[in-house]
Amino acid sequence: MTVPTVDTSKLAELDTLVTPRLRLVPLGSAHLEPTLSGLADPETLRLTGTRGPIPREAVERHLATIGGQDDRADWAVTAIDSGEYLGEVVLNELDEDNASMNFRIALTPGRTGQGFGTEATTAVLDHAFSVLGLHRVVLDVYSFNPRAERSYVKAGFVVEGRQRHTLHWDGAWVDSILMSVLSTDHRRSGTDG
């Protein structure tokens, strides 16, 4: 079996993805203020294992340079009806030889628990497999975030194992759960409703 060819041109010229409630648009400088707001939230920092604060200048540089890269895809998750910024979703760490990328998502405070994460994740997976030509998408989630783990399972991720003591947070060691989804896995797509 040959390894699929990843269409890196589709990473460099990122498509806007649309779901029933969301529009995922290329993340960039226009999303600076809501990105900074999310990075200032203690719960967001904890769930992502980020030891903030991250300087404004670093966030500005990052947002100004991520567009047009052929080894990652960064989307702003926005509400289709209002245009409100709801968070970001990212495919990164391209392993072109193995048609694989890492996945991560962060929703803004107060926007979890409404199905937006599952909806955005499903749209990105559809794109990853049908447009980019990936075979595997992988993530790890900290064990103190079971809500995110449930969302990932709904979108099609499968638990592969537990990585022990990957984060030291508030004086305690935290495990992370390694998960993946393959292009050949049966999963619900964004068109399944």
C-alpha cells in the first residue's frame, strides 16, 4: 500500500469550511483581540497546559505569519449567524511521509458544552481526509478534560493509550490521553447531521 500524497497547496491556500452553525475561516491578524482574550482565561490556559501569559507581540507575530504556510492549517471558528469568534482549530506538525498531522482546538470561555467543538472538529476531519489527503490525525488531551475527550470521540477519534505524567500542574502530575482517527475509520461526517 502506498502512502497518500498530502496536498500541501491546500494548506498554503486554506479553504473556508462551513457547517450548519459555523464558518471556519483562515485565522489571522484580524482575530488578535479574541485570541488574546482566550489566552488570558485561566481555564483555557489550564486545559491547554499553557503557562501564560503569552506576550501580545508574540501573538501578533504568530497570527501575522501562519497564513500561507504549507505545513499547517489554522482556522478561526466563527458563528455563521453573527460572525462571533468562538475559538480556533488547528492542524499542525505535518508528517508528510506518513500523511499525518496533529490536531488541536480551543474554544473561547463560555462557548464549551454547546457542540461547537464537535462540529468544528468534524468539519476539519472531513477536510483533512477528503481534501488534504491525510491518512491519520492525532491529538492528546489532558486527563482533567473529559468533556473534550467525549467531543473527540463523537467526532471519530479513538483512544490509543494513556501517557503518564505529561504535565505538572498546580503541584500534581497529569496524564494525557493519546487519540487518533484514520481516513479508513468509520466516523460521522459533517454531512451526517
